[in-house]
Amino acid sequence: MLLSLIGKQMKMLLRNKQPLIILLVMPLVLITILSTALAGVMDNGGESAIQARLVILDESNWEQEEESIKSFIEEQGVSGSALDALLTQVKMNDPIHILENSILASKEVGKYISVEKKKATDLNNLRKDKNIDGILMIPSNFRLNYIKSAYFGVNQTPDIDVFLSQENEIRASIIQSVIQEWQNGFTKSLVFSKAGISPNEIMQNTENVKKIEQELQERERKIPASIYYTVGMLVMFALYIPTFLSGFALQEVQWKVYDRLILAGVSSTLYTVSIFITGTIVAVMQQAIILIFGKLVLGIDWIGAEGMLVIVLGYSFFIGGLSSLLTTLQLRTKSEGAANIFSGFVVSIFAFLGGSFFNIGDVSSLLANIGNFTPNGATMTAILSIQKGQQLEVIWSYISALFVWFILCVLLSIVLFPKRGGTS
Amino acid sequence: MLQAINLQKKFKTKEVVCNINMQLEKGESVGLLGPNGAGKSTTISMLSSLVMPTSGEVFWNKVSINKNPEALRKTLGIVPQEIALYPELTAKENLAFFGRIYGLKGRLLIERTEEILLKIGLSDRKNDIVKTFSGGMKRRLNIGAALLHKPSILIMDEPTVGIDPQSRAYILDTVKQLVEEGMTLLYTSHYMEEVELLCDKIYIMDQGEIIAYGTKEELKLLVSDNQTIELKAHLLSSAFEEALQKQFPMASVRKEEDILLISMPKKEEPLATIFAIAADNAVTITSAIVKIPSLEDVFLHLTGRALRD
């Protein structure tokens, strides 16, 4: 019986032009218009493609250092064929060679970091260039110090200088994480060598890509207009679903179809549950279509699938609960007043406070805080947090607000549903 | 057996139904006759357990449906005055939906749906969306939806309102067939001829009260002392009407379009006198019919108003 009721409600919704236009066509059109029109304003300084620019200034080279390295090794009592073998090994495990030709040249890291080589004399000019995210400066005695430290246990750390840009933290942090991993590898070469592990292997085996991706997740992405308005319209237009479902319910009462349902043994609880489930399903479908539209048409890269799923489901449950409540109010008052007030007034206020039209926080932090307690505002903030790359934990306070709204709607539906004869 | 005892319904302070007593035996077809606003629909809502009476009781097979409405609901088919259908669904989808909520499924549901579509003459339009149907077709489907679960009692509230004569005749034939098959029927209408055609027993209702009840014959006996003469004539004049009223002071003389209706006690033999008065007033009578009393006359006699006023 429940499935029949849900199926019937879905057919009524899908075969009516007005709901389809308002629930699907309008948000998609508005998303396209607003994303395009306001892209210039909102996307300033935004960066969606994450590729950091690294410049390497290498003052060292083998030719210059080879003699001093040889002398140092001979001083340590190594000579003849043993010296040649060690030099071959040292060359093979050269950290700079590994960094340039293995780590940074790899396909995975190359996605995130582009590398250029410049002269050390350009350092001052390069540091002023805002398009450069990081500069790695390798001093002239780097290899000698490395060999002393890694092969002979001399307590002399091979220094490098890393200059990171303050302009884009995410890109700078990507460079930092790769350099740190590399540095970690070569400073512990001696320990690894004694354990029979080649320093080369260690430096290349760093989890650079994982680190970068972790870095991206931990750091905030800028939200472009396309994401902002897709989410803004998504949360706003879902609020129209209860209006249509409660409108159909009122028609059922006015046409006396509801009397037939009562006579057939459909209880008020079952009826309300069917409205709740239909509202939830329609909300999930609507949000899925809008999110897919954003991905395919606007090229949005939605991240944080788990968090998004939790939020979309949570909001859909709320929409289902609100559908039940609005139905209850309409049946109780036997008029479209409740739905009209809701769609004409409450949705606009909620959309304004929730930030569907613009970031209300730019106007007033008080209003923004109030907006975060509206169901659509809480949902929007939660989705945007996930899209900024924040951790899943940050959404729980917003999900809690949604849950409170959901419980409130369900309880009021139960308490206010008209008793026998209240709809005839 | 459906029985109503002292049913009363008040909406706030307004009493719309007062002290109704009714009884429907199994297989009986009962008419509830009354003008618009008489309280017929409210009475039906109380009888079908949809509205709780302010006072009084309704019993179905001696079980109080005030306390136990489920006792009646599953065995009841109701045809409301409104088109209680989903306009966005097809005829078949509507019937299948109502069948399913009554617990029909699978092959039984398919068979029953096809059977009903055949009965109401909509088999060839079963896959069409209801909102594309004519008023008569919607009314037929409205009846079909009430028959799917094979109810043992059918309550029909003005099922022929606002439709063309052809559809009306079809519906009346269908209902007559149901009655002949033994369906217990409560039929409300303000069309006398429908109630006369379909019902064995009739309750006449006005201003929330039952003002008379009985079989057609019993009700007509209430006006058996009266006769109505229907005159058609050329050059009908107010002088002629006044002369008739003067001659028959006990009569009520009224004009409906080009027909003059004279109601008077049966004991008088008026035709010769009427023709004489017509001749005196230069009126040429083209036809004069002495009418057998109808339910319309009964209602007029009881309330002083025509049923459709």
C-alpha cells in the first residue's frame, strides 16, 4: 500500500509541468546565469587547477665538487678500487639527481608541480615573482656535506634553502611537502644504508603524491561562482518540493480522493509516511540532477563524496519531513495558505539568510550565524565546507541543525494531523 | 444492515443535520432526496464513517461505526459528488491504484480492473489520461473506482451532476443493473426521476431534517387528495389566471414558461369550468392534462417549494 501511494505521488509530480519547471528547469537556468554573470566577481584570485611552480637554483655540480669529495674520502682511509666503487655508488645515490630526474619528473608529482631551473644570481628577482610558488636553493658544497653525513656519519647536515610564496598557501604547501619528504630521505641515508636499504630507494619511495593529496584535502579550495550558485540554488529549490506535495494532498482532500483512501484503510500515519518518503526521494533525485549538471555542464569537480552523500541525504530527509508537516498544515486548515506563505515568504527569507543569493557573511556575521541555523543555510555551509577541502568533522554541527529541524517537522506532523472528520 | 439513530451534526453553532433516523436493509435501494444544501452530503459522510456525528449513532450490522469504523469501511463503496480521481493518471492506473489500496494484487487486480472498465464502458479509453475525458466519462470512472473491491453497500452522492443526457442514461443503466444484481444502495439526488427509477424506499430531506420517508407509492399517497392540471393555451393572460383563481379559491395557479399549472383538491371536476373561463377570456386551450402526482408534487406539498428552487 505504501509503495502504491509513493508511486502515485511520483506520477502526479512527474506528469505535471509546473513542478518540473520549478524544481528542475528554474534552478538549472539560474545556476548557469549566476555562475556566468558573477564568475568575474567571485572567482578573483580563485584557483581551481592546482599546479605549483617550483624553481631550482643549483649552485653545486659534480665536476666542481668531485676533487674535494675524493680528497675527503681518501682522508677517511678509502683508496684504490674501494674509492672508485664508493664514488660510483655516491653518484648513483645523488639526492639532487634523484630529486630532479626521479621525484619531480614522475608523472604523478608532475601533475601538481612544474619545475624550472634558473641561475642562483636571479634569486632576488625570482623571490619578487608572485607566480612562483617555491624556490629551492642548493648551495655549492651540498654533495660533499651530504657524503660526509650520509656515508661517514660526520655530524654536518647538508643545507638547502627553500623559499615559499605567501601568495598561494596550497601550492606552497605542496612544494614544501615534497621537499620535506626528499630531505627526510637523504638525511637518513646513513641509517638506511646500514640497514641495507639504498638511499636512492628511500628518497624515491617517499609518499609524495599521497602527501600532496592529503595537503589538498587539509587546505581550503577557493569556491568559484559555479560551485557557490549550484549549491545555493540546490538548497533553495529543494524547499519547493514540500509545496507541491502538500498541494497535491490538499487536492486529494478537495476532490474527496482522500475519503476513498481513508475508507480503504489508509491510516493518517501511513499517508504522512508516504508523503515523507516521496519528498525524500524527490529531493535526492533533484539534488543528484543538479550536482551532475554542475559536473557535466559547468565542469565542477565535486570532492568529498562521503561528506556530500551524508549532507544530501540529511537534507533530503529534512525535505521529506517538511513535506509531511506542510501537508498536515494544509489538511488541517483545508486551504493552500500554509504552502503559499511558505513558498512566497519563508523560502525567500531562508534563501536570503542561508546565502543562496550572495554570501550573507559579507554583510553581517550575525545574519550569517542565523543563516547557518536555517536548514538550507546549514546544508549550504556544510557542502561548501566539504568543497573547500575541509575535514568531514566540520559538517556535524550543521547536520545536527538539520536533524533538529527534521525532528521538529516530524513531531509537529504527528501532533497536528487532522483527526477523523477533520478533512471531510 | 445500516442504521442511523438520531444523527445530529453541528458545525460550530450551526446545526446542519438534526435527528436523522434511517435504515437500509441488505439488497435494498434507498433514495435520499432533497434540494441543494439540505444536508444530504453531511448525512452520507456520517453514514460512511468519514465524519463523526455530534450526537447519535450509526450501526453497521449492529456494530457501532462511531467506535469501530473499520467494521464498515472495507465493505463500503462510495461515489462522491466530486470527481474523486487523479486527473494525471490514466483510467487504468486510477483503477489499479484504488484496487491496490484495497489489497487487490496480481492477476486478480488485472482481471478486476478490466471487468470494471468493461462495465463502465471505458475499455477502449483505459490508457488515456483522465484529464482528457469528458464529464460523463469521468463520472463513469468515478463509479468504477468505487466498485473495484466488490463492496456490499454502495453510497452514491449525486453521481449524475453536470453531465450530458447520454452519459446520464448510461450511468443510470449501470446503477440499475447493480441494484438488480442485489447491491445495497443509498442514492442521493435532487433529480426526482432518478430516485423514482432506482429506489424502493425514499427519504425526503430538507433543511437538515427528514421530512418524509416511505416507498414511492406511500409518499405519493401524501398528495393523493390533490390533482394538478397542466394547461397549454394560446394568448394566456393574467386576467385568465385571476379568473381561475377566483373560481377555484382552494387552488394554486402558477405559470412555468408557457404552461399553466393548477393544483387543487381532487374532489373538484374542473375541466368544463376551465374551458368556459378560457372562452370568456379569449384564450384557446390547445391541451389539458390531469397529472398523476409525482415526488416533485410531494416535495412541493411538504415544503411549499419546488425541489430545484
